[in-house]
Amino acid sequence: MSSTPPQITPEVVAEHGLSPEEYDRVLKAIGREPNLTELGIFSVMWSEHCSYKSSKIHLMKLPTKGPQVICGPGENAGVVDIGDGQAAIFKMESHNHPSYIEPYQGAATGVGGILRDVFTMGARPVANMNALRFGRPDHPKMKHLIAGVVHGIGGYGNCVGVPTVGGEVNFHPAYDGNILVNAMTVGVADTDKIFYSAASGVGNPIVYVGSKTGRDGIHGATMASADFGDDADAKRPTVQVGDPFTEKLLIEACLELMASDAIVAIQDMGAAGLTSSSVEMASKGGVGIHLKMDDVPQRETGMTTYEMMLSESQERMLMVLKPGREDFAEAIFKKWELDFAVIGHVTDTGRMVLEHKGEIVCDIPLAPLADDAPLYDRPSMPKDEYKLWSKVEALGEIAESADIGADLITLMGSPDIASRRWIWEQYDHMVGADTVQRPGGDAAVVRVHGAQKGIAISTDCTPRYCYADPYEGGKQAIAECYRNLSAVGSTPLAVTNCLNFANPQRPEIMAQLTGCLEGMGDACRALDFPIVSGNVSLYNESKATGGGSAILPTPAIGGIGLLKDVDVMATVAFKTEGDAIWLIGGEGSHLGQTIWLREIAGREAGEAPKVDLTAERANADIVRALIAEGKATAVHDIADGGLIVTIAEMALAGKIGATLDVALTTASAFGEDQGRYVVTTAADAIVPGAVKIGAVGGDSVAGVSVEALRTAHEGFFPALMDSEL
């Protein structure tokens, strides 16, 4: 060991995000005082971002198995069977703190990181999605944040050649000081060519490939595990810098090597970089590792072991190869103009040993880093206490709308309902030529290349529901995703998630987290919709000037479904004048927590809508059957804004109006009752269990012209961002 290690003071320990109790655990684990490198390794592996120490005991209660599941949580991404010897591999992750500090690079590297999670397992990425949450549109920082995030997502995804096919965007003052940027990637692999991360084979070479290591992103995982103060801008150096062109080369090189038999294990270098990738590979395989840090490709001079191990430089992978396959692998990576270096080997010691400049600079047991990280059962506020704490007003009596048509125009131009075309037109959503349902519908659909089947993808969550009632909000997030996948005709397969919450050391925040997870779990079980991967992002709150405190609880859900034939698929657009309009799931009556209540009445009040999971499943079955039988000419689920907004969106997509045969009240027009759909069929069709409410035709909806609706719907983002459509 080095003879003069830096002194580890309580201040140094605190700077690394470890509590005094956690530092005592470090001392017990290694039997002595760590040096700075060893402390840094423990700090990132035991960070909230890497260890899930405040959420793991609750995550273990979620349903993760099913006949379609090949690999559930614990690997880089989830894997589900899509038939014909193929699998879909997918995951969603957060890049919230980096995107607030430096929106372009934060969002760009969020896309790059989730792509690596998927192609690490042998899949070719086929689609990207995102789920974005911003603060008040008129907040002084928000225009800068929106522009940076959108350009970052587009700048990376467009260059790497993977289509960004959809997503969601919400606005609320709770995100003023802490925006959310969640990225999702879906890939396709052969089931007999899926790669895992567990290292094995004593003596096998450990290989570093991709970009060189620099000093960018050091302490990124630690930064992502703390809330913001007034020093957010000072944390900019902890944000990684991405290069999508290198990532494209890395994808191709890895997939080419994966076509051989050379790889034993593979892991991307994401949060905590070389530390997390090497620790996770060794601990999963029950082996040890010995790394020679001098051999790590370095972008900067004079880098220390501490810097190399904690750097989060992008576009890097770690592999264990079969012995004797080094030259073969190196030739592939050199062809793609990427770095390749043998930096160590697998051992049988169960320890991480790092050698630098002829000295052993780290020698610690691996088990405590991964398997024995702190695990907390944080105090959680009981549901009745949470209800009092949340101060959600009772709904009370609601006066009827004075003008449903005028309210409709207002809602169509409101931040949470307005067209997102300004955003998605900046993304290349057609690259690869397999996108068969573009952004703007209920779910995106991507054809499996060379086949007739397709994968439907949706991201969903309604944070205002989750705040008012975490349990029902958690149920609704899963149910809405299930509904959107069903609305295009796909069979929902499985879920990934990104659980965005504030400080878990506050009992009211733990009540949100545990309540949402309970609701999610119940919904997944009832709908046979297991959770196979995910991410937890905590400490999403800000004490910065002008920022709010805690974000709304935001358990973002990403789901995929399977379409056997992409030609048998529904879209939201009205098709033919005279088609019958049907309502499935009953008339609306629930105005609590609705967009109408917020935008028109100026209140956020009332209970979140209840989710009847039995009805949810039954109604989805009806809709999928109508689509499969060719009877449905258009389908749209009823969500934000209620029935009349749903019909208006269908009219805008089809450029044709609707005539309704039912008298609309405020509740029936704008209620956000769950489990409901609007379906159109030929005029003479019969839809058992549904109510016929009108016909397609004309040039207006609820007395408002389609063109007036379009002007309102498409005007918000260009006006906000001072740009042309």
C-alpha cells in the first residue's frame, strides 16, 4: 500500500456522501482505514444512485416474473420473449440532476447511457423514448432548460441512428428547481445471443473498450444522490460529455464481437464508471479482479487511480474475454477506430486489487461493495397522516361550465395537453425505416426489422394523481401504460420504470414511494404486466433560489407490447365521415385532480380517480379484439382532459370533425375516470357493452371548428420557445 495515504477526516467522509455510521461499516468491512481511492469506491457503490439503499426492500415486493420474462431486474436491462427466437430488451433510466445543471449534455448522455444498457446485452437498439417533466413555462430558467434537453436528446439520438419515437412531457411548479429527464431504449436480440454481466474464469482477461477515460463526470453518482442547494451551477463539472458518433461505432463493434464466441461477460460503464462496472461483474460472478491502472486508456495526463475509477466518461465498456481471444477482439475494435486495452484479469480472491505505477493502491473485499451495501427501511408516514400532510383540498360543489367549447379551446392549448410537435419534429423518428406509428398517438410502434410483427412502446405517469393519492396514482401509471399499448392493438408484455421522488429521509416522501410501489405492484399483478427493469432517482428537490422543494412523486412507467402484424394496428385519427363513435368504459363523472379543474377553475383539489383493475383489463380486451377483427377504424384512450379532449385529438389527427348525440355536462366532457376508450367503427357495426355517442363528420367538435382547435393545440410550444412551427 502507499506509505503516505491522505488522511481520511470526518469532513472528507462527509464530502463523499457517507454518514458516520456508514463509514464505520467501511472500517469493519476492510479492517482498517481506507485510502482515498478506496473511500471513493465505497462512496459511489454505496450511493443511493448505485445501491438503492432506501428503496431496495420495497422494490423486492414488485412482481417480476411471467412466462414471457427471460430476464428480470438485476441485469443491465429487462428481457422478454417476442417469439420466433427473438427477445425485446429494454430499460428506462434517469438523468435528472445532470440535465438541470447542464441540460444539453445531461440529456444527451442520458440517451447514451440507456442505449449502452441495452446493447450491452446483445440487442440492436431499435427505438428511444423519453419522459420529461418541467416547471412553470414562465419560470425564468425553463425556456433554457427545455431547449437544452430537447436539443440534447435529438443531438444524441439523431446522430447515433436510433429513432426517438415518442414520450411524454408535463409541466408543474414542483419541477421549477429540479426537472426530470428519463430516457428509455428498446432493442431486439436473438434469444440465444443474450449477454450477461457475471464475470467468470480465473485468469480470463479483463478488457476495456471504447473512448478514453477523462476527468468528466467524477462524482456523478454521488451528485445524483443528493438534493440541490444554491450551488447547482458549481456542479457542472460532474456532468458527463457525450459523443454519439463514438457510441455508434461502439454499438457496431460490440455487436460484431458478440456474433463470435469470444465474450464471457460484458458491462457498460455507466454511473460510477469503471468502479461500478468492475465491481458488479466480479460480485455477480463471485470472483475477484486485479486491474492495472497504467493500462487504462487515458485522455488526460497525470490521472490518479481515484480519478480513473470514479470518472464517468462516456462510450466505454468492460468485458471479460475467453483466453486467447484478445487479438481477435482487438482487431474488431481497431477497425472501428476505438480504444482496446487488456487492463487486468479475473482472480479467485473475492477482492478488488488495483495496481498503479508499481504499487497496490487498492485492496478491498468485493462483497461489501455490492451485496452488503447499507439497506434502510426508512420511516414512512401512515396513509391517514399523509392525507393530512398533503393538504389536498376537498373538491366540494363544482359549478357547471359556462361554455364547454371555450373550455375545450383553453385545454387544447394548455401546457399538459398542447401538441408536442415542436419537440418531436426535432427528433429523427424515422431513421431505420421501421417506425410504423409515429409520435402523437397512444403508443409508438416499431416493426421488428425483416418481420411483420411490431413492438408498441409507451411512457406514462400522472404525478398530480400520485401526490393526491400515491396508491391510486401508482395503479393509474401502470394502467394507463397498459391502456395505451392496448389502444394500438398490441398485447402488453412488461414494464420498466423510473421512480423519481424527493428526499427519502422525509417520512412523507417515503409514504409517496411506498404507496406508489404498492399501487404499481397490485396493478401489475392484476394485468399480468410484470416489471423487468428499472431505476430509482431520489433526492429530487431543490433549495435553490426560485426553485420549489420536493418534486411531485413521479414513478414514470415505460411499457412494451407485441403486435403480431403491424398492418393490424389502430391509430387515433378519425378516418371516414359517417363512422360511428363509441364510448367504452362508461360516462365521465370524476373532476378531482383533472386538467379542467386546474386550467379552468384554477384549483388542484379533490381525490385522484380510482382505478378498477378488473374493468381496466376487461375493457382493454374488448378494444384489442375490435382491432384484431378489423372492426375498429380509430381508437384513443381517454386520459388528460377527458372525453371531449380525446375526441378533439382524434379530429385533429384525422382533419375531420365529430357530431355528438349526447348532452355534455362538465363531468361527462372533462372527467378523467379511468379505463375508458373512444372507438370508431363503420356506421352499421355493433360494439357490445359500448355506448354509441355520435358520428364522425363535419368540421367542428362541441361547436368549435377543427381549425380553431388546431390553432390552439399547436400554438403553445412555438409561442413559448419563440420559434416557427
